[in-house]
Amino acid sequence: MKHVLVTGGNGQLGTELKRYAWPEGWAVTAIDIDEARPARYRGDHGDGRGRP
């Protein structure tokens, strides 16, 4: 199985790639870039305040 990783999965390109009928043996994983970044870089420290 071959995999395609798309960061920015909620953008225009990511949305279209998720809709595409991939051939057998191919799979797409589309994530939004914020999902890929650790909380310390997003400013989400778990207290609901974000960065100071």
C-alpha cells in the first residue's frame, strides 16, 4: 500500500485529494497542519488561555 500524506487537509487541495478516487493500492491521509503541530507550538497549553 502506498500512502500520500497531505498537510493542510482542510484546504482546497486537501479537500480535492480526499474526494479523488484513488487507485487500488493507494491511500490518502489528509490532516490539518494544526493537528500535526505539538500543543507547545500552537499555544494550546490546556488551560484554555493560549499563549500569554
